[in-house]
Amino acid sequence: MTLAVLAYALDQLSKLWVERTMELGESIVVIPGLLRWHYILNPGAAFSIGEGHTWVFTLIQAVVAVVALVQIARVRSLPWALALGGLAGGVLGNLTDRLFRPPSFGQGHVVDMISVPRFAVFNVADSFIVCSMILVCLLLVTGRRLDGTREA
């Protein structure tokens, strides 16, 4: 649960920082050729997919958040706690945007700001979601159960 709170806080604080220090559409080079801050609002999912169906992502994120939080209470394995905590924090970060940002409740646009060359613009929540899902896949492939035991 600690990682969920940390992921959520880092995501929301980074979005607040960007909104207060940058103009929408502004881009600032951080590491030339490698990293820049680029403030955009994303109504869709990864790579702006499904821009006209924001409410679908809101529903999916709400379900994933509830499932992850319920499972966190049940796990007895540090790797699973980390995977589910990072996932819950990331999903809750983007879900907060969907629920409470313009243009309307449940259809809010997500603040994105991390930009690397020839890739999408994303945020801290997205990073936690992707890293957590990689860990979930590794845990499943290696047969690790939520209680920490391995499948035979």
C-alpha cells in the first residue's frame, strides 16, 4: 500500500508542478536528444488511442483500481505487493484526472509531460502502470502466487 500512496503522490505532484510552471503545449529540453518536458492533455489512452471514448477508460481504470486495492490486502508476497501497489497508484493517478479535470466528470483529460524521442508523451502514473504490469507478467510467468509460493 505504501508504494500505491507514493506512486499516486508523485504523479499528482508532478502534474501540479507542470500545470503551475508551464503553458499548455510548452516544451522544455531537460537532456538534449533524450528527454524533455512537454505539457499536453490527453483525452485518450496510450498514444492518444480512443480519444472519443474517454468514459470507457474511466470505467476500466475504476475497475482495475478496485481489483488492485482488494488484492493488495490479500497478498503475502513482497513482489506482488510492489506490483499491485505500483499499479494501483498509477491507475488512481490517471483516474483522478479522468474524474476531476475538464472537460467534465468522468471524461477529464490526463496531464502528460514526459517526452522521449520517437515515443509517446506520458506521465509518472503511466510509468508506474507499465513497470508494474511488467512485474505482474514476470510473476505470472515464473509461477509466483499472491501468497508468495510457487506453482509446482
